[in-house]
Amino acid sequence: MIALFLAPLSAFAVVDTTSSELKTATNLVIPNGNSLPVLNGYSEFAFKSSTQISGGIVVNYEARLVSDPWFDSELPQIQLLIYSYASQESAESAFNEIVARDDFDNGEKSILESTVDTILYQTKEDGAYSDVFSTVISEYVSLHLVHKNGNLIFQSSLYRADGEFNSKNLQTYADAIADTTVAKSILETATEKSKTALAILFPPSDAEFKSSSESSSVNLSESYEIPSHGTVNLSVYVSDVNGATGTILDSSGISTAEEGDLYVYINGNGQILAGIYAPNFDADCDIDGGWYRLTSPESVTPYEWNDVALHYGVGGFSLGINGETVDSCTVSQPRSAKNLYLGDFPGDSIAESMIGYVDAITADYSLTDFGEKWDDVLTDQLFLDLPNTDADLAVFQYLKEEGVFMGSDGMLYPDRVLNRAEMVKIILKAFNRNPDAGNMVPFWDVPIDAWYRKYIAKAYDIGMVIGHSDLSFAPDAQINNAEFFTMLYRLRGSKRMDYDDAFTDVIEDDWYALGAEFAFENGLVSGDLFTPEETITRREAGKVLYILLKSI
């Protein structure tokens, strides 16, 4: 792995903080008691003690009863516990074990709120250990917040210890803790202040890429072999997501994009965005100015390594975060041959590198079922299922260059029968009739979210299709000669054309007669039979379109 060192970064992250570092920095990372929210009826929290334990530290705070400041027993306590684990993975495993504890199932403890890295739970035990780490002995109700971040687990607890009975204190505490909003705010503040302090003290020490300015940039193509079809993997680390906004990967900048240009970006909400420029592809997702775009629904976790995987080429376009695919698109555009940059694209008038850390950069080739690199296979062969000796190779070479048949997974499937929706798209693409998303569709069996809706809308708008008498379109029905050549006639034929008994199985009154005449006059069907009900394969449609396109 090649290390890429830039200027020191001003963003920090909790990573690989050892228990020794934690103990050494105790006085620097624990929050002041007066910085915590106040519990109703009590004074500000004051520091009480700190203790070093195996693997971490424990810090205690106490608040006084406002109505009786001299009373010093059974008062509200805050305990902040911070454990250091060997790695981010082991901390995550420990957190998952906590969430799966039996006492959350049997009712001893109740989870009030939870996320992927935090649980807020309540315990009603009296005079017993009330927390998951068995460090807090509470009297009456206690609340605990457990939070995983990086290789650390934080537990902040609000409780009342056993001691001298005082009815006013007991009632004040009961009333105060009943408002879980305030209690939660206290626990969250204690955790966040410690986490931020640790992040500043112990940033990542050996990340491959450290970006401290919007102009930070490294040419990955000089250091890594990046495939045309494959996956780029990297780990991203930021502190304040608002301050981290910018480009992570880019191969085009703001210049004119080429087919296969890529970008990965983090926005002000901490979401990961990705795009690939593929104007000649059609897919099951929206295209904007030739770009297909992906978005992670959730923000990356600050102060923690977030694994990002961007797949492109054969197999489609997809974005993975921490081992889970969060967005995808069927567009199978391979990466362009341009350099891929980490951070800002050099020479731009706009400097926009992400502010953060990047580590664990790898690039993996996509492989066939036989373990071959798709890059090698598709360099030597147009489509995996179309041998170089195929008689129609020149046909599909031309149609691929024209963007008609692209092979979404490296395959052509030449003998697969097309359905009506697929054929509409292919014909429109062949003759550069771009679909308009705003066009109306009068057919009841074309769903509003169907990938083919915009193509059928365009075809209807220009009179290429009219549908059936029951106002259906039957998009999934296999297309036959009658339908295929009639669509072509409506798009490309002369309105002055008359049927002239070209085929023995077509008469002038047939609804598809002019489609048959169009096929005859353009030499698209040989012999004296039109066979209107015969279905059309991709190979057959390709050869017809090749003849028409070459004659233009």
C-alpha cells in the first residue's frame, strides 16, 4: 500500500486511541461539570472523581439539591465511562453484544431509543448494578447512554446512589428524571464533549491521504491499477460533516465530461454522492445531463472510518457503505481512461477537495464466472456471448458504437426475444429520439414508476405507438413482426405509402399492412412471407436497424 502524505489536516477523528493514551489525557478529555445541562431542581454538576480502570477511565459528577444545598446523600450522579478496544471492528462487536444482551429481552432493562451506534436505556432496579458494564449501583430509576465510535465505547449514566433518605430529594429526582428529554441531553452532552476532545488529541496517525485544504489532490492512477470494470474501495474519515464537504474521487472536474468519468462527493449533510457519465446508456434510474447519480440515504459517521465501495462497469453502478449496498443503478458504463484523482481535480477554477482522511484504498477487477477479468474479456471480444467469428459481429459492433446495444452485463443475449417496452426503447435510441419524462402516457398498464414509461410516452407522443383498443399497451408482451415493422413504418415510413401485395400472408385490410410494405421496400424481409405473428429476437432486430441506420 502506498502512503500519500499531504499537509496536516485540521479535521480529527477518534481512531486507534489506546487505553494508555486515554488515561494519560483524562484531565483533557473529560467535560467540565458546568458544561452539562442542569437537572431540574438541582445545581450544576460538579466534578467528583476520576478513576483509571483496565481498558479505560471512569469519571463521576454530582449535583446538589437547590432547596437544601447542604444535603449530601442520594444525590444525582453522572458517571462517564470510556473503554478503549483494540480496533474499530472489536468495538463494534462489543457494542453489538451489548445490544443483544438478555436483560433487554427479559424486561430488566428497557431500550428507549436506538441507532446503529447508540442505545439509550432505562433501568428500574433498586440497590443493584443497573448498567451493562456493572459499574453503577443505583437507587430508583437510572438512565444510560451507550455510544460506539471508532475503537471506543462510551457509557454515560444518570442515577441516584443509595444513602440517607430525604423525601424532598427523592421527589425532586423522580420529577426531574421523568423528563427523559433533559436526562438524554445531559448524557449526550457528556459523551459528545469527551469524544470531540479525544478526536482533537488523537487524530489518525497513518492515513494514506490527509486533506487539509480544498485544493488537496493526488493522482490515484499513478499509484494504483484502476480497472475499467471493477470496484474502488476506500475508507473515509471526517469530523464535522459540514466542514468536510467536497470531492473524494474525480476524473472530470468541471471540464467537459467523457463517457465513463466518475466522481464521489460528500455533501454538507455527510451523505456520499457518486456519479458516472454515461449518456449512451439507458438504465432503471434517472439520468441528468448524461450523468447517472447515486446517494447514500444516511450520513457517514463522524470520528470513525466509513468504508466506501464504488462499483462500475459490468454488473451496474452501485454505492456501498460499510459493507451494505445503499444505492444502485443498472447502467454498466465502464470507467473512462482518464486519470482518477483523490481530492480535487487539478487545474479546476473551483477547488473542492473533501476535508478529511482517506485510507485503505484498493481497486478490484470485476471477474467473470470463470475468474477472468472482464477488462481482458471485453478488450478481446465485443460481448462475452458473441464470438469474434459470429457472422453478425460487424452489425453489433456498429450498434454498440451507436449506443443501441450496450450489453449491460457484458452480454448481448442475441437470441433473446424482446418485449414491446424493450423494442420501443431500442427503436427510439437507434434514431436518436430522446424520451421526455414529462410526456403523458394514456395506457393503464404502464406504471408511473416503470423504467420504460418515458420511452412509451415519447413513442406515443410522436405517433410511433397507439396501444390497444382497451387502452392498454402490454409492455411485457413479446413483440412480433407486425408490431415491430409497424412501429418502424410510423417513425420512418412515408405516409403516402400503399400496400402492394408484397407478401402472400398479408392483405390490404390488415392493420399492419403498411408496416409490411415498409419492410418490403427497404429490403428488411426476404421471401414472400411476412409471418406477422413471429416474434423478434435481439439479433433479428439488430440486423434490421443496422440496415436502416446504414442507409441514412
